[in-house]
Amino acid sequence: MTERKPVLVTGKDGLQGKVVRVVEATASNPQQVLVEFNNNQQVVMPIDALVLQPDGNYSLALGWNELSQRGALEGDTLVLPVIAEQLQVEKRQLATGGVRVSKVVREQQETIDVPLLREDVQVERVSINQVVESAPAVRYEGDVMIIPVLEEVLVVEKRLMLKEELRIVRRSSEISQPQQVTLRREEVVVEQISPENAAAADRGNNLA
């Protein structure tokens, strides 16, 4: 079985003690503790007289001389009385006179300086002139809100279009067209002549 660590009480002027037991509260007395000090004296005191410390022990703002002056011995035990003041209130009526109430309206001017918040908007138009596929969304760059302004424009585009094809077929045919044509042809006529006729012909050629 583990021995329980005693709860220590430290007072003034080196007064040291430990809590022996706790006296349960009654209808007439609050909860009290029995403390045994290093001078072998035991004191019964209200638990409210002790101040709980972070380490679980208690401190007492009194020394032994102050304890002995405030307490009363009951056998070998010094008992500190529990003193509490009680407030008793009585109420009675007392006539002190009468009052007359009148209301007067007074005006006064006061200067009120209340800061007001005002926001100014500066609009800057930036020319983009760029073709986009879809409408851009509104976006922010720091404190600047950028709203896209769109415009539909007519785009004229020139393209080559194959309108038609000409298909030419070359065909050969024979036709008959009778014509009269004059053709010349040379023919050689061979005559046999006598020697006499030949001599006469030569002379005739020479004279010519």
C-alpha cells in the first residue's frame, strides 16, 4: 500500500505544519481542518484561512503568536473561532417633505467629430483588342477588380471555293467531204527521130 503524502501548511516566521484531518462542516460551523505544527501544537481552523498552493500544499498568513492570540485552548488543541459579520437591514418610512417637478427644455450646441468612411472608385480603361474563345470571368489583382468588356465584331474572311469543274473530252471522228483538186503530173514522151531531123533540130536550137 502506498503511503499518502501529507499536506503541508507553511505560516509566517518559519511556522511549519501538516494537515492531520478535516473536520466536516455543520449547520453552525463551516468546514475546518486540524493542523499539527512543528511546535507540537494542534490548531483547529476554518479551511478558508488557508490558501491553496500550486503544489497542493497550503500557506497561512499568520505566525504562531498571532494564532495563539486569536485562538482559545480546548484541552491540548488551539481552536480558532470562525467570525463572520452579518448585515441586518430594516426599512421604515420617513416624511422629509415634498417636491415640485417642472420640466424646462434647454438647447445647447455640441461639436461632434465622427469619422466617416468614404470610398472612391477610379475607373481605368485598358484597350485589349484581342480575340477570345469565351467570355473571361471577373477577376481580382490585389485591390483592383477587373471586369472584361466584350463586343461582337463581324469578321470578313476570304477563302478559295471550288465553284465548278470543266471537263473537256477530245474525240476523233472521220468525215467524208468530196472536193475537186487539180493535180499536175509530168509525163515523158519519147520519140524516135532520124539523123537528118536531129541535125536540123540542133541548128534551129543554135539560131535561137
